[in-house]
Amino acid sequence: MSTTPRWLNAEERRAWLAYVDFSTLLADYLNRQLRRDAGMTHADYSLLAYLSSTPDGVLGMSELAQRLKITRSRLTHAVNRLREVGLVDRREDPADGRGQLAVLTDEGHALLERAAPGHVDAVRRAVFDALTPEQVRQFAEIGEAISDALHRVENAETDPAVLPWRRR
């Protein structure tokens, strides 16, 4: 049974193309800023930031993969690379003999503290300085609505095992 696609109207197409354009430009801009100023990628910064958001700088690898929306295999490679330069450590989870924990080291915390001011400034310049307070509120609501919709679609239509952050 074939159904006719629900094509985007002109305003929806304008919004979609604006999103595609700014999301690509923003990802590149933030990655270049962090590489230049801190010698790390935006992906590495995000990994360190998630670890630093916990009281003890420790997260289970599965939870960290889910937060970063990446495969556990890709996370393992990233953690091992960051471990080699002393920013992250890895240890067994005492609560789960099969689980592993990612641990933010003092060096990782120090690098994050040095990188954060420049990163926040870049985010502010690229995003929030371009918006009015009302647009910031709308931007947050729009992002939350789209995230909620994606979670509902994933839960209803997707086998959880196919989600990248649940694959090995």
C-alpha cells in the first residue's frame, strides 16, 4: 500500500533548510573553536562535560554512551584515547561486575575548566547573542518538543537494540 508523502510546505521547508544549514555550521564552528583553543574536539569536550556533571566525575559506560548518543564501541575508543593522554580513566563497576565506569581525572577536569570559558563564549556569540530573550525561550521549547517527539517515535517504532547508543 503506497501513501502520498506529506510534502513540506514553503514555511516548513524554509525552517528545515535553516536548521540543516545552522546545525552544520554550528557543529563546525564549535569543533574548530575547541580544536584551536583547547586542542580537543567538540565530541571530546562533550564527553568530559558529561563526566564533570556528576558529583564524583564518574558515569557508567552504557549511560555515557546513551547521553552522547553514540555506540558503546565508539565510546570505548574515545575513552581509551582520552585515557592515553590522562584525561579519563576507566575502572570496573563495583555494582556490576560486567560494567565499566568512565572516570574524569584531575587533568581532564583541569582541561575542561580551561576550555569551558572559551567554549561558552563561542556558544554565546554563535547562538544566544543572535536571539532575543523571547527567541531563546522559544528555541528551548522547540528543541524540547522535537526531542520529546523523537523519544516517542523511538519508543513506539524502534527496536531499542538498533539505537546506536545501545549497540556495541
